Amino acid sequence: MNLESLLTDSLLEGLFIFDADARLVRVNPSGERILGKSERSAAGKTVGEIFDTSQEISGLVKAALEEGRDVVQSGLTLPAPDGKKFNLSVSVSPLQKSDGTLEGVVLLIRDETLLKELDRSQRRADQIATLGVLNVGMAHEIKNPLGGIKGATQLLKSDIGADSPLEEYCDVILREVERIDSLLEGLLAAVPRGDLRHCEINIHEVLNEVVTLLALSEDTDGLTFERVYDPSLPTIRGDRNGLTQVFLNLLKNAVEASPAGEQITVRTLVPVGAPITAAGSPGSGHRGGFLEVDVEDRGAGFDLDVKEFAAPFFTTKRKGVGLGLVISEQIVQNHGGSLALDNRKDGGAVVRVFLPLK
């Protein structure tokens, strides 16, 4: 990759280069994300064809070509591929040869929505970092006396005999100790570690295992699971147990949110453009691309409080302690990926997991 490509591909702004006939010559990954199209499919099309839903952007490009001057405008909107709207600031600059001949224009689109998401992503990362510090100290402080309680209870159970009514109480204590220990292990899973057991993983095998496990559960209540996989996806490197926990958490949430008899969809694909990562920029640190796993349900969807989902112990459910999504996001971030929540246009929620390819 040459320096020019490295610079353009690293820009947060969408960069579009049009020739003198207003036909697209080049678009960077951020521009592909805004368009919802690849450079290959958009190349050679006119600005009017590419931005057919925004006469303002088309007009600015044409004005810069006709008048040979810089054009800047903010407060523009553009429909996003997912049905939402981008809030944009736009600048257009002429490209001139040394003799002054106009060769084309450069269009830069700044996604104000993206900047807000970056800020939110950084706040989430800060919250989870705080949670990690608390987790280590709290888990170790609790585990020590917990081991003593478990050992003493086992000794007590062996002394009182099998016929004693107190044996049942000992079993209750041991079950609750195991439950607390399991919760502590979950807390520790949210702590970034350098000793993850990374290996080659076929993401579809992990998803199939989780779906099969949940399909056998009584909690599914007639739900069906639809699997829409991209068979061309390569393997990734990661911690299999950690990723299994992520998708088990996400699919359990989908099951709990879904009315009886509805369908849950698990979808894999290669996203257009690059997602927001914990490093604070789209696809930061990974030039090999990403794969995307979507978990979609047909429930009530996320409410407005979803933007606070990374806050430890925040939950809108009557049961639970508000750690499932936090732990899942941290595990994904430990893999260099990101996790995003959204509502489906036709009802229900979708959780998108982005994981770096090799």
C-alpha cells in the first residue's frame, strides 16, 4: 500500500474524487460506508447517480466544477443505507493541473453522526476500563472467603450424615456459592487480558453450537432460529470460549425479548466500510477488514436508554444485574472488534458484532 492510499484510507471523512465530467474516480472506505456501496460498484457513475437522494451534494459538486472554486456547506442530511440519516458537513475543492486546467474535484464529507458515535464509544471504553479495575479487586476479595464457606459447608455436610434434614440446607449453600463464583468469573471475563487462548476459529461453528444449545432449552418457547451465513468468510483468530460467551449472552437476550413463536435471525456478512472500534476510529489498527455478525429479534426493540448500555449494572430487565452486554462488549474489544446496538426498521432489535479478519 502506497502512502497516498494509506492516507486516504485512514481518513474519517468520506473522500470522493470526481473527474471533469462529474464521474466518480475514487472513494475511500469511509465514503463507501456513507454510500453503502463499494468503490467498484460506484466507479464511473455521475455525482447525480451516486447522490440521487441529495440534490444539495450534487449541486455543490457541479458548482465547484463550473466555477472552479471551493464550496463548503454544513447541516446537510443524507439517507443512510440502514434507513437512518447522516448529518453531514461537506466541502468541495477543485483539482487543477499545473497549467490551471480543471481536472476534477475532491468532495470531502464529514459525518457528524460518526463523531458523536466516536465520543460515545470512548465513554463506553472508559466505563469498561473502570469496571475492569473494580472487577479484579472485588473478585479476588470475594473469592477468598467464598472458598472458605464452600470448604466448611462440605465438611459440615459430611459430618451431619445423609439422613439429617440439615443436609438439604448444606446443598442450598453449596449451590449459591457456585452461583456467586460463576458471577465472579463473568466479571473477570470483562477484564482485558494478554493471555487469551487465540486459535483459528470458524465463526459459523461457534454460532451453530450456541444456536443448538439454546434451541434445546425450554426457554425458547416455540421460537425458531434462522441462520443466514456468508459461506465465503475466512476463519479468524480469537478465544473460542470468550466468543462463545459473547454470542450466548446476545442470543439469550434475543430469546428473552422475543414473543412466543417468533423468529431470531443470526446473520454473517462482510460490512461495507469499517466499523467503529475501541481505539476510537473506524477499523483502527486492522487493515485486513472485518466480519460482521448480526443477532436480530422481533421483540419490542431497544428504548432510548440503550445508549447507556455500557454502564456497569445498568439494565432495563426485571431480572439480571446489567453485566451481560458490558462483558460481551469487553470480550469483543479484547479481540480488536466492536459491538453496536440498533433497532430494526420493521420492529425488533439487532446487535452487530464486528471482529477483525486475519
